[in-house]
Amino acid sequence: MRRWRLVLLLMAGIGLTYFAVERGLLSSRAPGASKEAAPAIPVLATTVKRDDVPVFLTGFGTVQPFNSVLVKSRVDGQIVKINFSEGKDIKSGDVLVEIDPAPFEATLAQARANRLKDEAQLHNARLDLERATRLAATGSGSRQQLDTTQAQVAQLEAAIKADQAMIDMAENQLNYTRIRSPIDGRAGTRIVDIGNIVRATDNAGIVIVNQLHPIFVNFALPADSLAQIRAKSKNGDIKVSVQDSNNAELAAGTLSVIDNQINPATGTINYKALFDNSDESLWPGQFVNVRVEIAVRQNVLVVPVTVVQQGPEGPYCFVIGQDRVVQKRALKVSFVNKTTAIIDDGLAPGELVVVDGQYRIQAGSSVEVRTSSIEASR
């Protein structure tokens, strides 16, 4: 019995000691101590500023040559020589292909011989006419013989004109055996090889020549764009720029053609823009993104397009205060393109706004401002 009492006393002593230690630890804490502050959330930010912003209409376009010619033969014959290199520049008047000229040279020689024959006959007929005229004047010759001789002279003169026409035709046919480029441009791959027979009725042709300097971009925009573009064109040339699929700038040019009708099936209208293309950054058949500048908004508030967020009540953004605490701010946005948003109301120049990282924050969040590589390079 005494043993159990000793065990109980020992356990009670241990409990009192633990209670005293725990109480001492609690009392060592500062009364009213606050919880540990939450860590700041890293975000990318930029400053609201004023700038001039061009307003664009955008669409998709196709590059097409300024001139494109399918070179064909105008006579029948065998190709004996090809003088152009595929994919190389050629000049207007360069001989591209030569066709066997022998048959055409023979035809020309025959036409010239026929003329010589008719000229000899004409010379003899004119002598006969002189004699018939003298005989008729003295009464020794008949009037009928004189008229017949005059008609023969006229007939031979007409025959010589016909002979000259045949000579001209034969010379043209012979000249067509040397096929020349009608324009300056770039030769494509040849369609017909040396040794083949070509005919004037062939549809395939021999080679396509495309003029690359300058060059067109053909594109379509909604029909509503017509009024804006016509109004802009009254103030001068309309600037057009084209980009590749990665939005890299390729070339800048001017609008040159507005189609004369709207396509009722698509509700669009076609346009053409002209580019110098001296660096050959544009190539026929290439697909490009087209931007048509219709206005320039001057001295407006601008932010990167990623600043603007969409919510149930409309567009908004996160503004960073001096204490690095963000607040949610409603915005009035008048224009947005792929990179920039124009803000009509809701922001002031110099304010710091969040560019990236919005999904991690809310109104009242404490943030750590970081600068993107793009902002740092400015």
C-alpha cells in the first residue's frame, strides 16, 4: 500500500513540473504578438505613360508579283537552245529560248524570191505599157491593148505588195524563233527542256517570269473598312506594313488599289498594297499579316495589352501603391492591338501597374516588383 502512494506522489510531481515549464514558456512570449507577415508575391510591372499610337486595321494577305508572264512559243518548232538559268534574274529583251530557225529561214527566202520574180515581171509590163501608149497615141495600136497592159501593171504592183507582206510575215516568224523575256523579273523552273517540240497552241508554256521589284500584297478586309480607308486616303498615302507568322516586320509600303466592288458572299473588299521589295523580303505566294494604318492617336495613355484584365464588370487592372500593395482599378479602354492598349479613364501617367502575375494576386496583396528583360533593356 505504501508503495502505491509513493508512485502516485511521484506522478503528481512530474505533472506539476511540466505545468510550470509550459506556463513559463507561454509567459515568455510577448503579449499581443502578431502573426508572421505573408511573403510578397513577385510580379512584373511597368509605368503608365503617354505616347502616340497608330491605329491599324489588320488582315491576312498573299504576296503576288507586280507582273507575271507565262512565256510561250508563238511558232511551232524544236527547242535547240535554252539561254536562261532557273531562279535567276533576267532582263526585258533577253533571249530565253531558241527554236530551230531553218524552216522559217527557208520560208523567208521563198517569199523574197517571189518578190524578185514579180518585180521582174512588173518591169517588163511597164515597158509594154510604154510601147502600147506610144502606139495608141499614133493610132497604130488599139485602145484595148493599152487597157490590158495597164491592168497587168497594176496587177503586178499589187502582187509585189503581197510579196512584201509575205516577207514581213516570214521575218516575224523567224524572229519568233528567238523567244525573249517581255519583262524584267525572276525566271522560275523551266516547264519544257531542250530538244522538245513546242507549238503555238500549247497551254503549258516554257517558263514563268515574275517581276519582284516592286511587288504587290493582295488582302481583304471587312466591308466596314471601306469608309475609313477612303477617308484616310484623302489626306495622302495610306501606310501598310506586313509581318510574318511570328509578327516580325517584313516590309512597309503604301495602299495602291481599292477594289471596285464588295464581295457579297463574304462581306469583304479586296485591296492591294505596293512594296519596293528591294531586299526581296516578300516572295510571290507568301502568306503575311497585313496592318493598314488609318489613324494616329496622339499623346494618349498607353499600357502593354497584358495589363488589361477582363472581369464580370468589364476591364480592370492591378495598380501598385507606394507600399507595394495592389489595388484593383476599373478601366475604360478605347483601343487594343496585339501589343498596346489605349486607356481613356482609370489610370494616370506615372502609376505602376502589373504586367504579368495577375493570377497570383488580388486586391490588397503585397507584391515584389520585378522588371522583365524587355523593360530592363529600355
